[in-house]
Amino acid sequence: MLPSLAVFILAIVEASVVPQGLSFPSLEGCGKALPDGQSTGVVSNVTIVSGGNQRNYLISIPLSYHSKIPTPAILSYHGGVRTAEQQLLLDQLTNPEFNTLSFVIYPQGINNTWQGVPGVTTNDVQFTSDILDQVQSLYCIDPTRISVTGKSDGAGFCNTLACDPTLSSRIAAFAPVSGAYYIDTLPCMPSDVCIPCHASRKDIPLLAFHGGNDSTISYQGGERKNECLPAIPHFIQQWAVRDGLGLHNVTTPVSSNTVSYKYGKGYEFGLVEHIYDAVIGHDWPSTIPNADNQVVGHHLASFNATPIILDFFRQHPLNFFDLIKGA
Ligand SMILES: *[C@@H]1O[C@H](CO)[C@@H](O)[C@H](O)[C@H]1NC(C)=O
Ligand SMILES: *[C@@H]1O[C@H](CO)[C@@H](O)[C@H](O)[C@H]1NC(C)=O
Ligand SMILES: *[C@@H]1O[C@H](CO)[C@@H](O)[C@H](O)[C@H]1NC(C)=O
Ligand SMILES: *[C@@H]1O[C@H](CO)[C@@H](O)[C@H](O)[C@H]1NC(C)=O
């Protein structure tokens, strides 16, 4: 199925009928040959200068890629003390069993961590924006289908992006896993701490996973690294309120020990969703062994987060007006 909005915009751009002064999102990369040494179905390691630092990211080009078809892209942020390569192994988003349609980009954090973690001074919002500029100029990326996920500190950074005035309208959907959502305030009241957010739209799709037996980033929140972690239900409820969905959720079972809480009504139903597994730890939920669930005291989950994330991204592209805002 062709992403019709992007194809429509591509047609406008090609016909050069864009009114002057209107900024259209980039389809600059469409029609270009792949950079030297890169091919579909292969992961490349790319360096980029951002904020005066030499940075790098891994990029996986989907097997199905065609340079004239706008293609979705997912950015996936590794956890603290981990690397881009480890995130690629953990999230399984490049596994053809789950995904053959989307680019997957793995940014590498300076000192293996991200902006938003206490003490980190790196500008990773700028880094993300620089990566998007680069990939959108080199490949035919569908500007309505750029989404982000991440684990732990990387999930916290997904929330930083969702709350950024510019990138919240450039990125379509957000799926943090076992997120560390640090807030710089003490004393810490996890269930009613004020969560700062400067999103530029009120229809942000967010799907958050968290385990009830997470001993690193507690489900109940609390003080950590001299900052405050919100209770996960409070964090989710605040997103539901910000998106104007209200506090009511529809609770449905996902698998044993796991439920989904969905907020919103009508076409907005499920715009904010939380998947809670009562028994897993600080893990990327998976029914197959991974670097998280093989740690002593951890165990396999009863479901896979990865296909649920991919479905959520498929269901939540950016609409035309948000797209113009983020351009
Ligand atoms: C990618 O390149 C960077 C910088 O050259 C290097 O530090 C890193 O180890 C490489 N990553 C992989 C997975 O090859
Ligand atoms: C990375 O860690 C080194 C060694 O601890 C430190 O000197 C440097 O300032 C850190 N870089 C950033 C951007 O935080
Ligand atoms: C969802 O609603 C149920 C029933 O009212 C409630 O028990 C539960 O705490 C809610 N979940 C969240 C995450 O707010
Ligand atoms: C919860 O995690 C601890 C280790 O942090 C482990 O010993 C315990 O078995 C886990 N409980 C469940 C229900 O998995």
C-alpha cells in the first residue's frame, strides 16, 4: 500500500507548484541512488558532525526499499551504559520476521547515555534533528511516518522528543520501553509531580511499556540520581490529559500478567496506551531470550513488544497540518 499523503506531496514537489513561503517537508532524498557501499537489507555505520562533536548512528535499509517510494523510518535509542549495536540486537526491529518495510536508525549516545539523564549536557535533540536532515536528504523517507522508540534512558529521551516544540511535530509517534523520565525537582512526589512538556500539538500518539518488577526504574517512581521519577500511571495519565483524552481508560488483557490501558474515544481511541506486565523487570518485553531477560532474576515475557510497537506506528502517521508545523 502506498502512503498516499506523501505520494501526493511528492507530486506537488515534482510539479513545482509549491506556493512561495510555504515550507514543505523534505522529499529531497527521493529518486537518489543509495550512498556508496550501502545496500538494502544491510546495516551501515554512519558518522555525522553534530554540535561540534563527531557522532555516529547505525542505519538499516529495508529489503523492500525503492528510491521512489516514501518509506517509514524508526529511530531506536539504546539504554544507559549500552550501545547502538546492543539496541539493534535487543529491539529486533531489523528482524525480517517483524519488519521488512521501515528504515531503522540507531543513534549512538555520547558516553552511552542521553540528554535528560541527570548530569548529561549533550544536545541530543539537535543530534536527532541533524540525523533526520541527513537521512531525509539521502533516502526517500516518508515524512509522515518517522517514529521513535527506546529503552530506559533511551525511552526517557523519546519523551524528551515528544515534549520538544519542534520535534514533536516532526516525529509521528512515540513508544518508550521501561522509561526513565527524570524530572529535575525535589522533594519527589511520584504520583503528582508536575511533568514539564512543550509539545507543539495535542494529538501525540504515545505507547509506553513498563514492568511491575522493575528494580532499576521503579513502576512506583521515586528519587533517583537526585532527581524525581514519576509513577508510571501518573506519567501516562498526564499524557492522556495533555492530549485531551481525559483520565478514563479501557483495560484489556494482552497475555498472562499483562494488560493494556487505552485512553481516548472514537478515532482517538488508543492515542495514548500503556502496556503493563506485572511480573517482568527492567526489560524489553520478549518471548525469546534477549540481553535483558537473561539477566539473573529476570525471565521471558508472555508477549513481544516489537510487533505491537510496529502496529502502533503503522496506525499513527502525522497528519498534514502537523507536518507543515514540523517542517
Ligand atoms: C561505528 O563507528 C564508530 C565511529 O567510527 C565506532 O566507534 C563504532 O564502534 C562503530 N560501531 C559499529 C557497530 O561498528
Ligand atoms: C563523557 O565522559 C567523560 C569521562 O567521564 C567526561 O570527561 C565527558 O565530559 C563526558 N562527556 C559528556 C558530553 O558528558
Ligand atoms: C485504568 O482504569 C482502571 C479502572 O478504572 C484503573 O483501575 C487503573 O488504575 C487505570 N489505569 C491507569 C494506568 O490509570
Ligand atoms: C522480581 O525481580 C527479582 C530480581 O530483581 C527476582 O528475584 C524475582 O524473582 C522477580 N519476581 C518475579 C515475579 O519475576
